[in-house]
Amino acid sequence: MRLSRYFLPVLKETPREAQIVSHRYMLQAGMIKQASAGIYSWLPLGFKVLRKLENIVHEEQAKAGHIAMLMPTLQSADLWRESGRYDGYGEEMLRMQDRHGRDMLFSPTAEEMFTDVFRANVGSYKDLPLTLYQIQWKFRDEVRPRFGVMRGREFLMKDGYNFDLTKEDALHAYNRHLVTYLRTYERMGLQAIPMRADSGPIGGDYTHEFLVLAETGESEVFYDSAVTDIRMGERDVDFDNHDQCQAIMDEFTSLYARTDETHDADLFAKVPADRQRTARGIEVGQIFYFGTLYSEKLGAVVDDGKGGKAAVHMGSHGIGVSRLLGAIIEASHDDKGIIWPEGVTPFHCGIVNLKQGDNEADAACQSLYDSLTALGLEPLYDDRDERAGAKFGTMDMIGLPWRVTVGPRGLKNGVVELTSRRTGDNEELPPEQAVARIADIYRGIS
Ligand code: ATP
Ligand code: MG
């Protein structure tokens, strides 16, 4: 993409309404624009990152055999009356009526909808296990929407629902989701720690929240510092293998890690003193097993293969996709702007032309652009007739992890400059080598 032809409304002034850095940078970098309280328009750069996050979520869900679909955002109240949640959900549910006076609502979550599709189409244990999910906009009329996309009213969520014959199978689904979530966050350059959580109104004994440590996080967390040493990494996972998934669950959740809702001071005191940590965290996901709560209420029942009928065991599993943009920026920025991890960056690298209009510099930039594009990479070429300082400022703010700077002086010696946004390290090298280096960096990433 050539910057002169892109739509990147970078703000010069610091937006006053933003209280935390991710919100400020998302506004300044022209990623979002507030439409009304807690509701945002996604401008091209923000939309691009959002799509990247969605892709990562889809890819990791597919590896575990989970199946994507899409449910409506506007739902009939009748289904929610069956589960008892139409009245029970409270003020966060946005209710409305259509022209015929029928009660509708904007889905804040979708247990009922998925269970309804299940009960209408699945009648036998032979069709299990089954996990269906979607990435869809949700609406919750939060009392205090704030921090930009972190606590919006309209937000994008991946929500998945498993249907299993037995509790054991459903707990395997729970473990499987833990594994896929850990992989998802790691690909986004984040460490999200699974913490024992409170199941709240959904009920059930099993639930973990995934928290990214950040000073601006809304939750207070208590953990054994050893949990931050564990990574999923590249390990091979057989998602049908119950024991392997259970072992990963145990590895990641047996050390102390809890939010304030489940914190237990006596248990925490048993963690070696030099490893006790109190910090703040951003909740980027949550998994639940809640048994037959919804399947009984809604009649999601299958032949159990032994001549009987059984209500299916279910769980639901959510990732805050739009909130993740904020979480990533909170975890990865400096005073000049965003620093995207390679896995989620909106463009793979920037190309800065120091002397737009100079035949040699223009040709070198074009050639870099063509070579990178031919390798399947997406550069953002700043071809505007602007001062170098302004071009660097924009690149730093929007946070592309790599920048190639091209100018007449370097070209005389046959070199361009490759700069890491994270470390600031510069290297002069011939253009072909810069291309090869960038291709190398992204090999296996996207
Ligand atoms: P919170 O405690 O932050 O209000 P929640 O526990 O009510 O969140 P879940 O029902 O677990 O949310 O939804 C799954 C994920 O969706 C959360 O882990 C979070 O990342 C994201 N999420 C929830 N509410 C919002 C919101 N208002 N804005 C943005 N993302 C949200
Ligand atoms: Mg939650």
C-alpha cells in the first residue's frame, strides 16, 4: 500500500478523552473513531489488525476441530425466555421491539442460540463431540464504557460452545480450549495467564480467565511468578488425546494464579515468598464448563447409545477479540507509539523515501515494494512529499515492527537502512539483503 493512496487519519494532537495509552494510540494512529459511548467505527488500520486477530483465532480453532459459523446479532426474546435469561440478564442486555411489537434483543452472548441450533439438528451421541463457534459483534450496555475498545458496549467476541455426551468429554473440550487459547495469545505476541475465576451467573465449577498483565488492567491478580515462565511454544498437540490436553491444563493451572474474586490469602501464603506477586491484569478470554444447565432448560437431548436419552454436557468459551487490540498495545508500546508484534502487524514493514521525487530514490523504493509484495508481504510505502521527521513520526506511531529507509546518500553506497521499531537498531545493507531479511523474519509467521 502506498501511503498517499491509503486512508490513515493520524491525529496531530493528543486526544484528551483517552485515559490509557492503548486508547490514546488507537485514536492517534487513526485506527478507530468513537461513534457514541462505547461504540467505535473501525478505520482501515484498526480494521486490518482486527482481521488479523480474527484469522489467528480461526486458525487455532480449526486445529482443534472446532467449527466456525455465524449467528444473528438481533435475537428473539422468546428463546431467552426459555432459558430464563431474558429477565435474568439485567441492564446490560439491550432490549428492543420490532414493528409488530415483538421483543428482541442484541445478543450479549449466545448460549441460547447455539443450543437451539444444536437441539434442532442433533439427536444422537454419534454426532458428538461437537464444538461450534463464531466471531461476532456483541452488545452489552455497560454502565461505564471506557478505555476505548477495552470496555466497549459493542465489541467483537469469539464465542464457542461445546456439546458432549459425558462430563469427561466436556472437560476434555474445556482443556482443548485452554490449549487453543494459549496458542492464540502467544501468536499475538502476548502472554495471557490462565487464572482460576469465579463462575458468576453462568454457574458451574470450572472456569478460568486469561489475563494479560498490565498496569492499566481492571482486575487485581495474585500469582506465583513461576507461572510466567511457562509457554506453549511450538509443541505438537494431539487434540484428541485427553491425557495430553489434561497434562497441559495441569502444567498451566496448578501454580497459584487467581483474580481478586477467587483469591485465597491462606493458599497464596504457601507460595514461596520471593515468588508471590500482586499485579493488575486485562481479561482477554474465559472458558467455562457448566454441565447440563442450558441443555436441560432448552431440551438439548441426544440418544445416549444405551437406549436412553441424555442432556448434553456443555461449556462456553470466549475471547475478547476487539479488546485484544487494546491489550496488545498496553503490552507493547513506547513513548513514540505502538510496537506491533510481528504476528499481528497491519503491514509487515514500512518503506520511507527520504527524497520523494528523486529518480533514484523513487526507483529504489518501488523496487523494494515490488520485491516484498512478490514474496507475499505487505509493505506500507510512505511516498508522501513530507519531511523525513514527519514520516518517521508516523511510522513510529503506527508501530510497524520494521522500517526500510531509502535516501540518495545511502543509495550512492548501494545501501538502505533497516530499523527495528522495538530495539531501534539500525543496519545498513543492500536492498536485496533487506528484502531477504524481512522475508526471513516473517517466515512461518503469516
Ligand atoms: P468483564 O469481566 O471484563 O466485564 P466478562 O467476564 O463479562 O468480562 P465474558 O462473558 O467472559 O466477559 O466474555 C468473554 C470475553 O469478552 C472477555 O474475556 C473479554 O475479553 C471480552 N469482553 C467482555 N466484555 C467486554 C466489553 N465490554 N468490551 C470489550 N470486550 C469485552
Ligand atoms: Mg469473563
